[in-house]
Amino acid sequence: MDEAGLYEGAGLQAVDPKGRVAIPADFRSTIDRNSQAKIIVVGFHPTLPCLRAYDTAWSQSEERRFRRMADEGVDIREIERQREAVFGDVERASFDPSGRFILPEFFKDEAKIADWAFFVGAGPTFNIWAPDVLLASDEASPRLKGRCAHMMANRKARG
């Protein structure tokens, strides 16, 4: 099996009033490479104030990791706690050929995503930020904040 594609780069995407947003084209290519399903999994990032998303192949790799942990003697309660965090607090979202999907409403609201979503590659997963939250975050790098601000300024100048 080929090595999984990684999510790299960033993109600013408009979110319509129904919560529809398009996955950036480069990210869509990675999803297509990694998984046959036209589905992404969306949940909360475990440490950052944004959403984390990934293809279904990453879910499978996480389950393999949990099985290795069990084989290594890690306490089953810890494994189950982690499994619940990875698999329980998420929603699947299918996307159309142009990459449009509906951000699950609860996740969208909790992440404070409104008119814009800033997608950031994070290797095997990608993050979806509300630009205002990213720009105010102490956890985000100054360079990433600058890139987001630049994209927002260019979009507003054209819109």
C-alpha cells in the first residue's frame, strides 16, 4: 500500500448561510489519494480552539495504533478514553465533486466559524479555523496568523 498523502498548505474558503464550504483543492486531492470514500470526519482539535478533520483512512490508522497500544500492555481504560475522544466526538460529512460539504452545525458553532473558514494542513489531518479565532489565538504561530490575515484582506478587497 502506498504511503498516505499528507495535508499541506492553507486555504481560505467562504462559508454560505447553510454552512456549506468547499474543501481546498489540494486537500481534496489528498483525500482522494488516501480514501475511496467522499467523506471527511470532522471533530474538535484536542488542544487547539479549532476543528480537526481527516479522511477515513486516518481513522483506520488510529484504530491500528490503539490495537498496538493494547498489545504493548497500555491500560485498557486509557485506550478506551482515547478511542472515545477520537471516534466519539466527531461527525462524518460527505462532499460533492467540487469538494463542498456542510460543516456540522454544532461543530461549526462551537468553533465560531461564520462566513469564512481557514483550512490549515497538519500532516495526516487538517485544521479548520474561524479566522477571528486564529488571529486572536496565543497557540497559533505569528506566521500562520499573518498568512490568514493576508488572505482575508485579499478576499475582502475582491468581494
